[in-house]
Amino acid sequence: MEYTAHGGHIYADGVRVKIKGVNWSGLETPALVLGGLHVRPQREYLAFLRANGFNLLRVPLAADALAADPPLGEAPKDPSLAG
């Protein structure tokens, strides 16, 4: 697949790509947990994004905090993240 950009638009193999994105913050905070995971499991958020046509997810993070390997904050509504 060949990507190009011109006129303020992105094209994949000559077809204009429409991007609908969202930021999901939290990994750049001291807790190192995506926002909202204390309320609902990640699969519910991802299902919402997919159902509503989002095709881009930006997840800001703090690389220095991850390198330090600190303990994670709580995400009690998402047991898949335990441990």
C-alpha cells in the first residue's frame, strides 16, 4: 500500500483516507492507567470507538515513567489488566 499526502489530505493507493480519532490519556500520568478503566473495562471503550466509526486511537505516554517500572495504579473494573 502506498500512502501519499497532498492538498491537506492523506491517500492510500490513490483513495482518500478519512481519519476519525480520539485521545485516550492516562499512561502519561503517575498512575500509568488509561483514564476510565476504574469505571469500565477497556473492551467496552474500544467497542464504543469501533461502533462510532473511530479508526485512530492516540495514547500519550511518558516513556521515562515506563522505563522506571513503577507499580501501576488501580483499574479494578478491568481484571484483564491485573498483575
